[in-house]
Amino acid sequence: MIHSDLGADVEYDARSNTYRFQRGEHCETNTSTAVVTAVAEAVDREPTELEPLEEQIDSDALDMFFDPDASENGRDRACRVTFPFAGCEVTVNQGRSIVVSAPE
């Protein structure tokens, strides 16, 4: 396990070519920014080199459902969303994890 610039622990699974970013309890980075950072790390590019996240998903909605204070706003934290982004498949889960299936 390694620690990323995102403030998350990262596990890489070579069999499935996936990266699992587990954001720490005190990570205050919003979910949409965390997704961009995680994908950039997985594909070894700068976040500014990636397409805008908004071309694939509503980043405000992503933040609303998955940011740390979402449960305080009455949102159901038991949800998951999967979408394509920058040639990867991204899954954001409850519990502050982001899974990135990197391209081959």
C-alpha cells in the first residue's frame, strides 16, 4: 500500500489493473477533485491534462452525494456510482473510496 498526493492510501491490483484510493477520515478534498486526482495518478498524468470531469458526470451531484458532510445533509451514504473518465472506469463508493480501472 502506498500513500498518494490525494491524502489517500492506494492499493494496486495488477490482475485487474485497478487502483483503490481510500480517502482518510480527515481528508477534506471534495469528491470531484479527488476523482480527478485519483485518475491522474492512475494514468500518470497531471490533473490539468485530463478532460474536464463535467464532460462525463455532474460534479456538483457527485460532491453532494459523496462528500464528508453528505450524511449530515440527510443524504443516503449507501450508494455507488460508476462512470467513464479519461479512458478509465471510475467507481465512487460510500466509505470514501474511489476505484479506478486504468486502461491497458
